[in-house]
Amino acid sequence: MNDIRLPLGDWADAVIHFITDVFGGFFAVVRSVFAGFYDLVDVVLQTPPFWVVILALAAIAWFAKGWKLATGTALGLLVIVGVDQWDNAMSTLALVLVASLIAVAISVPLGVLAARSDLASKVIRPILDFMQTMPAMVYLIPALILFRVGVVPGIVATIIFAMAPGVRLTELGIRGVDKEVVEAGQAFGSSPWRILRQIQLPLAMPSIMAGVNQVIMLSLSMVVIAGMVGAGGLGGEVVQSLTRIDVGLGFEAGLSVVILAIILDRVTGALGTPRKPRGRDKQAPTTDASEPLGPEAERLPAASATA
Amino acid sequence: MSETPVSAAESPALSVRRLTKFFGRKPKEALDRLRAGAGRAELAPLGTAAVIDADFDVRRGEIFVVMGLSGSGKSTLIRTLNGLLEPTDGSVTVMGETITGMSPKRLREVRRRHISMVFQHFALLPHRSVLENAAYGLEIQGVPAAERRRRAEHILDRVGLGGWGDKMPSELSGGMQQRVGLARALASDTDILLMDEAFSALDPLIRKEMQEQLVELQQELGKTIVFITHDLNEAMFLGDRIAVMRDGRIVQLGTAEEILTDPADDYVAQFVQDVDRSRVLTAGNVMEAPRAVVTASAGPRAALRSMRDLQTSMVFVVGGGRRLLGVVHDRDVLRLVQRGERSLEPAISDDHPVVGADEHLSELFESAVESQLPLAVVDDQGRLLGAVPRVTLLAALGNVSSNTGEHAVIETPATIPVDVITATLHRTARPDTAIADAADASAVAAAVAEAADIRAEAMHRDAAGERSPA
């Protein structure tokens, strides 16, 4: 039976070694850029006293949706302070923000490309499938080799894992823009770039923002795995509690992750939906679909709090 | 325009030559087979031949309607006219510039300057205000903000949306949204307007209103309009000329009247069956030669004799230059003759219906109901062109032969027996008037001949397809 074994693993190994040998310098640059970026965000979040950060985040929530979300945000963050996970939470937040930003910066242009070219779409789709379904920990192995232990392999693995919905929903959003409206742009002599900027991107925005939201949520779900390669933060705590079978620590760190997740989801979700009182029927279907989810998801934190 | 001003002024707004559009693989092979006479069905395995050998010119300032059912290729055709689709074969020339095979950059330039479009589902930018939508074409043209605001506001006023500029499209009804679509196209100030089923998504009342407004705007602004529709009534109402499409081919091209009265094949004939003929045919299309006509100067005896000969109770009376003065009835004239009056003047009444040559039949019914006299058809100067008796009106609606001259009921039946008239004429005849009678008779003949001339001239004008000056 083992006679016909495919040496796929050996090949992957060889490829990674080849890459390290040839592009080592390149990866060193990427490493320092990502690390620098992360440090910057981390410093911004860690330096001020916790209540300043809480006020700032609550203000963003208030701007995005309203006072209810602002209050919820502030209370949730106070709970994190209360269980003494503040520093870890901020490290995690920095990691999530950096990874999400980079993932969005890569995935939206890719989505635009896929929407404009059927060939690109056909090439990109299986790659995304691969990236999304391959067990996330597997990315850590080459990432570790290429970027060494620390926060950077965590960021890279997170980006790869979280990118897919950004690409997919951007493509879907742009392809879903009313064909006649795009034709109108062409018929009046607008250039393709201008049509993209003035018609396709604004009209696809609800879908793109749903993609951004998904990217952030997936990034957060990678936090624990990133903790395994020394990214620290809440993920590190969870990994530690696992090795020590420490239920208390695990719960506190886990709850902190949940709180961060809910805040990030609500804020980015609110940013994606236009704040107009009545949008009427011309809204993109994605926003309509997210509507019924709202109250359902709202009940979740209450349920977990009582548990 | 600056390159060849002379030829540009003379060339048609659009010229389409052997235009074929095939969707599918192997367009070359499909093209060869189409040219060899293959039908659409035979090519189905290869793809769809949406437009096959379309060949026509659109004159400047006309409304050119392309009419066909869904799937007949009309939407594809209109999209090749501004280069949204590249034809598989053949060429399109817009205002003297051949756009087929043109670079995308130049093509965009042609669209900006010469050809704008109105869409079936409005295709407004939902995230922009009504004013910004109306100014979109100008924005693309690079017109400064203040100027485009001014022009867009002006056009919005013109289409009846003054004061709505700050609203969002979603706050407007369908009819109003399409007015914005129309305003956007008009504001760009292009020579040609393409309208792709522009009114099909609107409800019937609004639609009628928009059609009327479009005709009005067209006459005012003199735009060339290519209008696509699947509604024959709409086509007939709007179109100076109509191209009927079926299975990708243009099966007939002509004026509304030509298509209605002389359909090219069974398909078109079947199609026009359901048309509301009364809204298409005009008085000028169906009128009869006015046989019962006398000149005012001919006198009562001539009038009476003419009525006797035609066995009718009335004749039209025309003055100098064939201006219609009114009608006289046999009883009144008989009385004049008995009294020995020399002038027809006292008997002329003007309580008879008069209609213009370009009034639609639907507008004639009321007059026809109110008076049993034939409707007098006059031109702009009030000259008598012809008459529309009720029978003719009915015949035209029923698509019976439009020449009803042989029907006995064509003239209003005489109310006085022939022998009474003859007797009266004899009794009142004097030696000197016998000569005058002869002169009268020739005056009548001359009047009839002249009428025929004017009618012929009017028909010639119609055939030339000119719009009567507003």
C-alpha cells in the first residue's frame, strides 16, 4: 500500500526550504515591517491608561451606532479590566487590527480583480478554498520557519486564514452591482477606473463591509492559534491555561476574547450599514440579510453572561 | 466635428451597415452560415445571432423607433449603436465617425459628445442626489461644478422636476425616476438619445404622459432619438419611422402608416392587428377627395345642380385660394334659387365640423358624432384638403379598403327629391342664366381639380416624411 505514496509532503517541505534560501531577505523585510506595524499599534493601545482607551473605543462605538453600543462597549472592556486581562486584550486587539488591515488591503483589490476578470476569478477561487479550509495550524509551520517565533508568524497565518471572505464578498458585491447602472456609466463615456470608483465600489460597499467584518471575526478566531507560536496576548493565556489545566484562567481569557469579538463585530457591522433612517428597497441584499440576525446575536452575550 | 464640417452636416445621425452581432463561440463560422442564409434556429448550437444584417440610417432630428418582441435583438442592436457591444460584422457610424473598431478612449469621447442613453430600469446612481444624477454626463465631460449644476437644474425644471434636486432617487416614483434618467441624457447635450425601452417599466398613465412629453421635447430641442420598444402603440405614437425586428432581422422599415396599411409580411400584419388604429391614422391619411365642392362665386344654381348630380344634401363652399368658407344645404339653396338670388352667401353656414390633417382619428369621433356632415379636413391655412365621412372613419378602423368612394352612403343623402330640384332649376331658368349655369358648371369642375392638386401635394409631403412645422 505504501508503494504508491504521493510525496506531496516532501514537495511542500522542499518548496519551503527553497523559499527560505532564495527569498530569505525578502521575508526578513516583511518580518520587520509587520513587527514594526504591530509594535506601533500595540504601543498606541498600551501606553495610555486603560480608561482613556475605553473612552476612545466607546466614542467610536457611539459614532458608529449610538449610545447603547457605547455603553455596552465600555462595560465589556471594564469586565476585561476586572479579570486582569487588559494588557493581553490590548496585545490581541493590536494583532487583530494589524492582521485585518493587511488582509483587507490585500483582499479588496483581489476581489475587484476577480470581479472584473473571469479568468482571475477562476484562478483565485480554488486558492481561497485552499486557504480557508486548510487547518489553520498548518500555516504556522512554514510561517514559523520563515518568520521565527513571535508575533509575526501569528499575523501572517491570520492574514492567510482571514483573507478569503474579504475577497469573496468584494467580488460578489461588485458583480452584484446593477448591470444597467454600470452600463449607464459606460454609455456616458466614463472610464473603467472612474466607473469602479464612482459606481461599483460605492454600490458594493455594504457587501465589502460585510467582508471586512468577516475578516476581523476570523482574525480574532485565529488569536488562540497565534498564541501557540508566541504571539502572546489572550491567545497566549488560553494556551497557558490549556497546558496547566487552569479552568479559571481559561474562562477569563476566553470571555475576554468573546467580549472583544462582540465589540468588533457590532462596530464594524454598524460602519457597514448606512446610518440613513430609511434606506428603502434599493439596499443591497446583504444588509437585509444581516437585519434578522441582529436581535438573535444581541441575545448571545446575555446568555453567556448568565452561564 | 471640426474635421469635416460639411460632410458632418449632411451625413445621417447614425448609419448602420450590415450589422451583425453573434453571441457564442466561433463567430466566423456562424457569420458564414448566416450569410449563406441560415436562420437563427440552425445556429442555436453555436450561440445566438442577436442581430442579423441590420442596415439603416437614422436621419438627424427624427424619432426612429425599433420595435420587436423580447428576444428579437432590439436591445442588442441599440447597444451596438453606442459601442457598448462590438458588432461581429458590419459597422456603425455616429455623426460621421465610424465607431466600429475605434479605440476605447476615442469611443468614450464619441459617447460623451454625441450619444447618450436612457435605460429601461432608469439606472440612476442610487447613492447620489437627483441633481448629481442629472449632472452625471456633464461631470464625465469635465464641465465645472457650478456650470453643470446650473445646466442640470435647468433640465430638471424642463422635465418637471424643479425643486426635487436634493432628493435621493429612491425617494421618487418610477415615473419621476425616469424623468431623472431623461434629464441626465438631455443635460449631456448630445446630438443623439438612445432610449432602451425607456417607458416600459412605467404604468400606462405615466407612460402616456412621458410619451407626449418626449415628443414635445424632441420638437423643441431637435434631438435625434432612437427609441426601442416592444409596444407597437408606443412605436406608432412616437416614431417618425419604425423598424420592425423579428428574430434578429429588420423585417420592415417605414412610417407608422406604411406599416399599418401595408405590412411587409404576415408577421407584421399579425402584429399590427392589435394596434389602436385610431391613434395612428390621421385625418389626412384616410380622407376622401372632396367631391361636393363649389366655389362661393359660382352662385346658388350651380350649387344646387352640383348637389343634384351628386345626390347629396350638402356641398362645401370654398373661397379664393380654396379656403373653406362653410357648407350649404340643399333646402337653403333651393330657397335661394326660388327667390332668384344670385349669391350663395346667405345660405353658407359654418356649423360643420372642421379638423386638421394631422389629427388622429381618435380625435375625430366626437365631431363625427355631433354632426352628420362629413368632417372637412383643412391644412394650416384653412384650405380644404378633403373630407372624412363617417363611413370612411369606420372603414379605416376596420381596415377595410380605405377608398370608400364607391359606397353609396358616402355622401349625405339628399333630402329633396331629384325631380323637384330639376323642376325648380327649369322653372327659374332664364335665357341669360343658361350661359351662367354653364359657367358655374365649369367653375365646379375647376374647384374639384384644384382640390385634387392640393391633396396630391399634401400626400407628397407626408410621403417625404417631413414633420409639419409646429
